Amino acid sequence: MRGKGICAIALGVLMGLAGVARGEQGVTGTTIEIGAFGPITGPAAYIGLGGRDGANLAVKEINAAGGVNGRKLVLHFEDDGHSPTKALAAVKKLVDEDHVFAIFCVAGSNGTIGSIDYLKESGRVMYVSFASAPGVTWPFARNLFRGGTTEVPRYGELYAEFIADQMQARKVAIMSGREEYPKNEGDALTKQLQSWFDITPIVRVEFNIGDKDFTSQLLQVQQAQPQAIAFFGNPAEAAIAMRQARELGLNQPFFVGVTMVDQNFIAVARQTAEGASGFALVPFLPGSDDSTLKAWEAKWKPEYPNLPAGRPNIFDLLSYGDMYVLAEGLKRAGPDPTTDKLIAALEGIKDYRVSGIATARTFTPKHHIGNLQLVAMQVKNGQWVPLGWEGKHPSDILKRYQ
């Protein structure tokens, strides 16, 4: 009888584990399958490569420490080529063919926007590490979360206050790319300058991703005689534009978007980067002297010993920290995770961060914007250094979620 009892208990456990696997896609008795996507080819590959590698390092550490409630995380990665169409195909494959439990997005805004409607319909949780496109968190969708970045309108608030307060500029020129992310940044800055400071940019010019000649745009900027130039695009484009600006005699200070506040930008722009200002999404950038960051880099470099200069970058840091946030949500969801349990667990996270290399994440049942704080920085002596500046104007962002 005792033997039969033990067999019955064992059978019950196995049936329970099988039930989890059948009842909740992507969860088995030993694993939790996570799908990830981002650009690892094309002009924005620096985003997705950092995102993939940072996430993989976090998963390796989490699994080495025992996984999540006894289950190992398995990461499936798809390249979206920085294309909305390819991103949608990648996410459909991850959900419909690979049968993942949740999505971890390390795409830019272009790719992320392409996947949002499908994921809202599917109900799968998507945790977005980088993309700041408003559609991730507004209109509110209970299965979409934003981690390391913040909403573009929040960028607009901080950018506008910094330019008007710290840079003391009333005549502002904007140079922005035509794709989703830089266009959104330019729009947000324009709106907030007008709303908070009654400042209308005196000129705004646009360019295409991958452009290498900004002469025509810079001549328009030069004619307008701004006190500051705000540039939103990719690091390579900013480096070329700043060099060409100096060659034309444009010596006004540059303010750059968050994707350029990275050592890779300085490596490309070199001396012309000196004096540029912007906001970082992390407390310390790769290559800084912070002891916590140096300890993290000491773990990262043996994993990726042959990568080029400029790595690790901010996207390695962001995805590493955000994968730990997602894992914390999975842990709090308990031994039998479901989509609803994961959503509730993430909504209970407050001021969580893996270590001092990340900013804290907070979610609530009313909003899923994990980070509302950025770090103001400036290039001094070839390094991005914190300025200690903090915005004083109360944010309007959370009012619409009340």
C-alpha cells in the first residue's frame, strides 16, 4: 500500500507538471520559454546586439543561481532588422511556432511599433527594454510593460527643461531623423518647449537613417542662428553632422537624444563630441570609473571577448537589468506562473533594480512605465560625466493614467 501511495503521489506531481505545460504556453516542469527580438542586422544593429548579449548574460547568471522557482529560463531570439514588418513576423514566430510564455523586446521603436497590435490581441506579456514609442504604454494595455526607457513625452519634458534651464537657450534648432524614434523625440521636444516655456523652435530639419551628408540641413540651421542644436538620430549620424557643423563654423552647443549618450558616440565623433549634452538611461556608462560598473564589465568581457570597441554599450546594460526585472516578476508569479499572475507580479514591483548599474523600476496597476528618471550628462575631456542636474518642473505624464 505504501508503494502504491508513493507512486500515486509521483504520478500526481508529474500530471501537475504536465498540466502546467499544457495549460500555460511556454512553461514546462523544468523551463520557462522567453521570446526576444531586436535588430542584429542593419543600421540599428548596435541596439539589438547589445540587447541580445546583455539579456543572455543575465539569463546565464539567473540559471546558474537555480533559475526561477526551480525552472531554467530559455531565451529564443529573432532578428527584426529594425523593420516593423520583420518585427511582426519575428513575434508571430516566437508566439505561434516557438510557443514562448512571454516576450522580451530589445527592438527600437520601429520594430516595437510593428508588433504591438498583434501582442495586444494575443495577450502575451511583452516587456519592452528600449523602445520609447508612446504606443507601448499609451493607450494602456495590461500586458505591455516598459522598462529601462521612459515614454517619449517624458523625454520631451526633461529635454525642454534642460535646454531652457541649463543651456539657457531660447532659440532652438532641431535636427531629427524621419523614422519613428527620432521623429517622436523631435515632436516631444517641440511640444514641451511650447507648452512649458513658450518657445517655438526656430527651424526643424529632417534626414534619413544612414545619411552621411548633412550640409543642406546645416545651412538651414546656420541661417536661423540658433543658440542650441538638438539632434535626434543614431550615433554615427550625429558624429558626422557635428563634424560638418564645425567645418561650417557652427559652434553652438549640441544636445543629443538618449541613444547617443554612450561611449560609442564619443569613439565615432571624437573631439567634436566635446561639450555635447544629453540624458542617460543608466546611472553610469560603460567605461566609467564606478566600482559596481567595473565589476559588471569584468563579468561581461569574458563572455564576449572578441567584440569591437564600443561594447558593452548602454543596451547591454539596459537589457541585462531588465531581464532581471522580468525574472523577478516571474519569481513573484509563483511556482505555477500564468499570464495573469505575471502581470499582477510585475505590477507589484516597486523600486527594484539588480544593482547600482541600473535605475530602479516601478510598475503599478494604473501604469506600466518602469522608469521616469534620466541622468543629465555632458562630454568632458572625452568622457560622458553626470552633471548633477535634476528637473524641477512637475511631470504631467502620469496624469492621464489616473
